[in-house]
Amino acid sequence: MTEPLIDPRPGESVFLRRDALAEGYDDRAIARMVRTGAWHRIRRGAYVPAELWRGADTMTQHELLAHAVHRQAQAEVALSHVSALWAYGAPDWGVDLSTVHLTRLDGRGGRREAGVCQHVGHLVPDDLVRFGTVLITSPTRTALDASTVLGTEAALVVMDHFLHRGLTTRELLAERYASMTGWPFTLKTDLVLRLADGRSESPGETRTRYLCWRQSLPKPELQYPITDEFGRVVAVADCAWPGHGAFLEFDGRVKYERLLRPGESPSEVVVREKRREERIRELTGWRCIRLMWSDLEHPARTAERIRRVLAAGSPL
């Protein structure tokens, strides 16, 4: 008897009671493996190696749970809505991952029970892709479906991610959305589609843009190129208001991890970013607004701060 191997794709490591029985375990042996900490029970009758579960982040744990639900489903289903986000590397900010979402492929009515929500919806061939052993909804369909179960800001973060990664396009989203007339909870989807912009490179940048829209601030220009005296692009600002003489940089841990060069420490990245900001100010004479995650938790206060900077730099 051998324990199930950890597959390079975490979800493929999920195994069911029937798999363990086929390997020679009985129910007492299964209980012992869970009790001794070798296996982790995801849900009734579904397990993964405990080491894998302990080392998994929230999104990966949801992926494991979703695989278990998919394997145990009594009908033909596809992982959908927020339960397909893991396959596309989508961020989980503002996403409730306590429930696994499935879309039934047999056209029958859905239901919600025991942490599983089954949706009924019309799926066309382009709406489905196979990811390993499971069926999931396509990037376009996933982005649209997610917008129906998430808050507007969280849905915008997801939509921007799909656009930025080139997983879908505004044209594909608009075309598929046009056929979703009569579907529940799609009024919010229209707003998200109008606000979406694939130039946002992180959830923090998307949330900053949403804050500006929600607080009626002037719309910023994204990924604004800064040129030197020879016309060469020497920096790109996250957001800018050229007419107000201001630019904005969002400071987030993920951003600095992304900017790390081989052999470089986080403190060196901070110094390099500081010099970059100084260079932008030298070339433009603009004021710099820096935001952190904590600033986004106080939108009215942060908006007033931005508004004061923009007013100070507004042309006469």
C-alpha cells in the first residue's frame, strides 16, 4: 500500500474514499491516517496529503476543495465563477472562497447546500475548457460569472486581471455579455465592464482607480510614460494627472516582489524606487502621491488627500 503522490498541480492530489479503498485502506486505516496527521480531510470522503494542505495558501486550498467537489458531483458539472479563478492565477482580494461554485451542464436547476452552490446557465462550447482532470469555464465566461457573485470592487479586480494577462479582451467580454440578457445579477456586470482596464497591473492599482471613480475624483491616466530631455521613456507612473501636475504610485508588497532583480534585496528595490520617484519629479515638477493598502481602507479620507494635491497643482 502506498500513499497518493503529490502531483505538481495541487488539485490532482485530491483523492476520495473509494480511491483509498482501491489502494487497500479500510475505513479504520483512513481514520488513522487523518488522526496521525498524514492526510487532511477536505470534506466528507475527500482527502489530500496533510503537508500539501498546510503549505497551501487560501486560493490553493479552495482549488483542492473544488477538485474534491467536482469529483464527487453526481451530475456533469464545470467549476465556475470564483471556483475557476485559481486556474488563471487570479487574485483573491474580496473573494469569498468558502463556497465552491459549479455550473451544471445538463440544464437542470441548481441548488446550494453543504458549501456548494450549483448554478444553472446556458453554456456554449467556447465557455468550457479542460484543466487537468476537471472542466472549468473559459477565461471570458469566468470573468463575467465572477462579476455576478462578487462585490463591484472585487469583480473589477478580477476583470482587470484577466484583461491585463491577455486571457480575454474587452470585445470578447462585450460579445458574451450581450447574450446574457435575463440572467440574474448581471446589472453589476455592465458597470464592471465599463470600468475595467487591463492597464492596471495589480489589485492595488485597480482599487486605487475604483476609489477615484467612487469618490468622483478626476480620472487618472494609467501607466503614464515619463520622458527625459531627449524624449526617451525613463519611467512609467502607475497613475498620473498631467493637467494637475501630479502622479500616483501604489506601494504594495506584491509590487516590490515583482520588481526584485536577481540577487537584489527588498531594501534595494525600495531605494531604486525612491530614486525613480525623484527622477520623475525632476523631469516633470509634479507632486507625488503614494498610497498603501491601508489607505484604501479609508476611501473618503484618502480621496480628500488626493483632491488637495490635485487642487494645488491645477492650472489657473
